[in-house]
Amino acid sequence: MKRTVLIVFAAVMAAVVIFACQTENGKSYETRWAGTELETIIDSFEDQLGGFDQTMMETNYRYNELYWAGQDENWGYAEYQLDKILGSMEKGFVRRPAREASASQFVNSTAPRLMETIEAGDSEAFLEHFSRLAASCNTCHEMEDVAFVQVMIPEARTSLVRF
Ligand code: HEC
């Protein structure tokens, strides 16, 4: 997450620099690394922001946190993480619209069902629906030709957040 914030901050700062360095005819820009033509600059930032892999690295972290939040019955943190996963995916679909259709089951079915168990503070139902969520992560990976990414239920605790 910190990384995303930094990237966004860098993009905003660069936009300010670009604006400040704009020449009178508005066609050439001075930047540190992003190029001099507007199109090149936009390409540079799009490249730096990355594709769906960035979304998935964030999702993977949050998925793990979500699981341990559920184990701890830290429902506020669980809700926070599931919300962030969906928000991160939304941004991912802006960058990679072709991925969205395969995520339909995840976004419209398994994630909302899991959210209901979190809102109800129901530990047993949480476990069941977390497993379904994991299965729908893997369904999407199969649909998107990355079936070699099979996620499982976390076994060893890595979350540092305690309730
Ligand atoms: C759009 C459907 C979709 C859903 C839903 C989805 N993934 Fe992914 N996932 C992908 C795609 C596509 C890639 C490969 C991205 C790429 O090649 O740029 C990927 C890659 C990954 C990777 C490898 C990332 C890397 O580059 O190191 C992990 C880990 C991962 N997903 C975890 C998850 C978890 C956990 C969930 C569920 C909480 C999930 N994914 C849900 C589509 C999805």
C-alpha cells in the first residue's frame, strides 16, 4: 500500500513539474526521466504504474491479512481488508479492462458473501466463505491462463497485526 501511495505521490509531483516546465507552445516538457513529449511521458507513467500483477501483489498481501483478521475475530480489520481488495481490483480493471469479466464471481458473489459473515461476526461462516473466496481467486487464475497461481488457505501466520 505504501508503495502505491508513493507511486501516486511521485506521479502527482511529476505532473506538477511537467506543468511548471511547459514551454510556451506547450509541446515540449522537461522531466527527470519520463521523456519530453506528452505521449512519451504518459507512456512512462503507465509503464511505471504496472498492470494487473501490481494489483495481485497487493491483493495477495490483503488476502493474508484478511484471513488472520478473521482468525482473530478482528472484524473491523477484516472488513477493511476485504474493502481494500475490492478497491484495488477496481483500479486494476481500469488498467486491464479485459480481466474484469473473469472476476465476476469473485466480485459479485464470493466477496459479498464473505462480507456478510464479517458483518455478522460469524467465525464459522467466515472460514467457510473464506475457502470459497480462495477457490474463486483460483477460478479466475484458471480463466486468465495463470492456473499456476493456486492460492491456498494461509497456514503460517505472517500478519503482524494483533487484536
Ligand atoms: C481477474 C481475476 C482474478 C482474481 C479474482 C484474482 N486474481 Fe490473482 N491474478 C490474476 C491474473 C490475471 C494474474 C497474473 C497477472 C499478470 O500476469 O500481470 C494474477 C496473479 C496473482 C498472483 C501472482 C502475483 C505476482 O506477480 O507475484 C497472486 C499471488 C495472486 N494472483 C493472488 C490472488 C488472490 C489471493 C486472489 C483472491 C483474493 C486473486 N489473486 C484473485 C487474476 C485474478
